[in-house]
Amino acid sequence: MNPKLCLNTSTIKPQPLMEKIRLAGEVGYDGIELWINDLYEYIGQGGEISDVEKALSDHGLIVPCCIAIRQWGDMEGWEYQLVLDEAKRRFELGARIGAPYIVATPPMGHCDLERLPERYGDLLKIGRQVGIQPTFEYISFFKSIHRLSQAWEVVQETNDPSATLILDAFHNWNSHTTPDELEAIPVDRISHYHIDDAHPAKPAGTQTDPDRVMIGEGVIDLKAEIQCLRQKGYQGAMSLELFNQDLWKKNPKEVLQRGLERMQALLQG
């Protein structure tokens, strides 16, 4: 197993976009997951996407995925069409910076789960038009799709060979995903893997994004997940994804160095 070791920029969220790219490159990450809202903000402040492309190239960084398209599972009628229009804009921007995938986040609240495969299929069609694949996400503290097994059902029921999902160590643990559920996902349906750890003082099922902690400082059996991915022959990206406000206050370069070292150690173990 030799995945590309990447940074999801939520890990150092307060930093400006170009600083995130610089730090990831200087520390030695292979790639960086960018948020579309960061790109919108950069453009809104007078920046050019060509500047972002140059920075990525100068630092030798790939973009394994960008984040995200939301509300596609919530809206109806003309509002749904607006969501699809926004999806196309986001997809085009993600494709422009070379991302093969963009995250499709499910609804936060309760929704009609039966319509999600068709809706996800609509996103896949738009993605084919612009050259990027939306990849399905499950969020352990959402009320819609909060388990890996549910996400896998949506991917299968979409009946599209390009349908994929994201694996996420935190969401697996927080939603009590079993080893059998993880092993059931074919490797060619895994777009990439988010790695993180869970707060040691809070039980599974009660944690949300800010409870993620640095790899090796929580309670997730990350070695077991890595072993499962290794047995599958997974060779995609592995991205450090934390939303911890305590880490945001620390020296960002030191945080990134520690994260990269922890990922490397897990792979060597």
C-alpha cells in the first residue's frame, strides 16, 4: 500500500488559501484537498485561479478531491435546478484545478432516502459533462446517510459504474461501522480515504467534527483500517482531515508535520 499522502485544508482552516498550499508543499505532502468556498473567497478578493494552479504546480501538489456540493438531496422544483446549476459551476472549478473527484454531501436532516440514488445520478451526469466525478459522502452525525453501509446502498442503487464513496475513519468509528461493512466495499468504488482520530473522552455516536483529534491521540483502531485497505490493494489518496479548533490555534506547520509523520508511521507499521 503506497497511497498519496494528502492534506484536507480543514486541518488548518484559518490559514489563507495560498498559505495552505505553501505549507502543504513545504512540509512534504503529495497533495491537498481544497474547499470550493476557499476558491470562491480567493476569487472574490481579486485572485485568479491561474494563481492557484501555479502554486499547486510550484509545490508539486496534486488535488485528489475538492469539497463540496450540498443541498442536492434537499431541494425540490426550481430550487433543485438552482442546486444543479451551482453543482455545474463547482464541478467546473474543481476540474479546472485538476481534481478527479468532488464531494457530494448528503442532507443534514431527515429526507426521502429513496430519491438519493437518482439525485446522485444527476450529479454524476453533470460530472461527466465537465470532467470530474462527484463522490458520495456519509456523515456520522447527520440524520440522513450516517453509516457506511447506507452510503454503499446509495452507490449501488445509483446503477452507475462511476459511482463511488469516501471512506472516513472518524465517521466509521462514530457510527459503529463493523469490519464486515468495511470489507464489503470494493476497492474500485473507494474514491479516497480521510484519516483522523476520535476524542478519547466521548463515546461513539456522540461526536461531531470538532471532536476529531490528531492521529494517534484518540481511540480509533487506525492500524486495523489501514490493514483492511492494504488487503484490498487500495492505492488512492489518504487525506488528513481534522476540524479541531485547538489545533487551529497552534503553529500550522508543526501541525502538518506531526500529521504527515503519523500517517507515515501508520503505513510503516
